[in-house]
Amino acid sequence: MKCNVAVASMHDYLDGDLPRETALSLREHLSACPECRTRFEQLERTEALLLAVPAAEAPAGLEDRILQSLPGKRRPAAWTGWVRRHPAASAAAFFLIVMLTSFVAMWNQDRQLSVAGPDLDDVVIEGHTVTVPAGKEVSGDLTVANGTAMVLGDVKGNLTVIDGQVTLASTAHIAGHVKTIDRAVDWVWYKVTSWFGTIAYGS
């Protein structure tokens, strides 16, 4: 038996778990190898000391305190159960939140002048002022974002001003409604209704 095998077998020998033939080989090796014999004797004394020391008793209530200090089983949040029971409503709510978040982000980021409408031929843009000159006519709706709409002529539709101002001259005539949107919530509602209107028109 080699020294490394002998060292690995010493614990099992002391515990009485070593097969008889291996135990005989270990004893023969120990009688012939002083280094392994010294190691074995040290291990034997260590185990004898451990067996001689009486086992200490745990203080009363220690087990209960340990069990109470362990983290309890986490209870799932109440809303997760609702999500599992209503997957369609959850998906719709998630879509709405994402859409509103993107609209608000667009509201905060988009500060450039924007003019939209089917008929912009007679519209004059100077800086952030969009003017419908006197005696001129704009067919359809007119939308101005981040600027001032100055109407001196006619608008044959609705006038919508987003985050801006409206100036109407006494000569102005607007066939539809004048709407001023200066809050993010109103702007989101305007975007949602416009989006659904586009879908309905496209279908």
C-alpha cells in the first residue's frame, strides 16, 4: 500500500468502515512506514479527544428562535393573481400604459414647429408663427404644434393648436372648432383619437 492510499484510508479505519483486507494492508504499511504511523497516531489522538469532550446542549428556545429568524415563504402579490385570471385585460392595460408612456415621451421631446393639414398652399410660416392671410382660405383641418396660429382669413375645418397660442382676427372665419391643447394629457387624448380615427378611416 502506498502512502497516499494509507492516508486516505485512516479515517475509515478509525470509524470501522474499512474492509478487512484493506485494514490488514493499512496495518502492515503503518508498521513499515514511520511517517504514516506518526500521522495515524496524531489522528487517533485527535479523534479520542473529540470523543472525550461531552456534547454541549443548546440553550432552551434556540431552535424556535432560529426557525423564526428564517425568511418565510414569499406570498405572491395580489395583482399577479388578477393578471393570471384576466390575461386579455392585462394585455390591453399593458398596451395602454406603453402607448401613453410613449406619447408623453413624445410630448416632452418634440418641441419643433409642426404644421399639418390637407391644404397648406396659402399658409405663411415665419419663425414659430403660422399665418392664414386675410382673404385666403384653407380647405380642411389645420393643426399647428409648438407655435402660434394667426388666422386672418378662412379655415374650412377645425383649427387645433398644440402647446401654442391662437390669434384670431376680426376677419377670421373658422368653419369647425378651435381647440387649444396645452397639457400632456389632452395631447395624449388627441393622439389616441387621431390614431383610432386613422385606423377606422383605413379600414
